[in-house]
Amino acid sequence: MDYKTKVIKKEQLKVDKWSGGTTTQLAIYPEDSEYSNRNFMWRISSAKVELEESKFTSLPGIDRIIMIIKGELKLEHEGHYKKRLMPFQQDTFKGDWKTRSYGKVTDFNLMTSKNCYGDVEALFFNSEEKKDIVFSNNDNKHTKITLAVYNVDGVFEINISNEENINIEAGDVVLISVNNFKIPNIVISNKDNKESIIISSCIYHD
């Protein structure tokens, strides 16, 4: 196989407190890095903002993407712009900006260092619908791609090149990593009898 997979079940995830609520780390790379030490290349997480007004932690050298899962959030980036986000809308900004938020929400976060970058997309599936997941391979600067799949709601099956089937439930995370852009065929199927949602992050790194 030209890829590696890792399944992280919901019950394996660690929930920590922060000044505005709680955050769940979904994945971090390298795996032995620590968010508190700021020595990660990339990190995905989901946070619950429990205060009506909160201040974002300063993260110099980190690019951030935030997507709202539940609720409505107003962001104020001091000296830059203001933006209001509804469910599954997103904003991209620098970690060293002075940022305040207004609203109680559940969100999804991608943090990347200067050595990598990524994107975030919400995928909506009708009952028993299938979707092909397409990697962009136009990057010539990095040697690895990791697709991170976070199951927001539903029951899904991930088929990889007809070699491996992975079943995930709500709250689970799957990481699919490839080297040198040997891209596998990935098909995600909704096994539930209702509309279901995943969030995918495609991360380019070394």
C-alpha cells in the first residue's frame, strides 16, 4: 500500500479546558509534539466556546482556519476585519492577530505552521450517498499529504483503493497519509438513513 491510515475513536480523544470553554484535540503532527510547547507542524481540534465573549490565544507563526459546526460566531481581528460565521462557514487568519469572538459555538480548527498548509471542507451526504474524495496534487514543495476526516454526525464507511474499509461513527477521526503524491482512490459512503456530515482537512507537509 502507498498510504497509511490511523483511526482515532471518540473515546480516545482528550478534552482540555481553555479560558473560553473546552477543546478536544483530534490529531497533531508529529504525534509526539505538544500543543502547549507549540512544537507541532499541524493540529486539528474541535472547541466548545461557552462564554459569550472570548479572546483567542496568541499563536505566532501559526496559520488558522476555523469552521463553525454549531451556533453563530462573530470574529473581530483587531486592525484587520470583522466577520460573522454561520454553521459550516469558515475564516482563515494569522495566529498572532489579536482576535476576539462573540457567541457560544462548537467549532472545528486547523492550525498549520510555516512548514505546511491545508484546507477545510464540510461534506454533506444524503441518506446512503457516496462521494469520491479528490486530493489536489499541484504542490511541488511538500512530500506528504494527510487527509483528516472528522465525523460530525452519522455513520460512514471509507473505502481506500478497494483495499481497506474503515467504519466510523460520530466523533471519530481517520487520518490517511500518502508520500510523494501516490494518491489512492477514496470513496466515503453514508451508511445512515439520514443526512450526515463530515469535515475533511487536506494538509500538505513534510
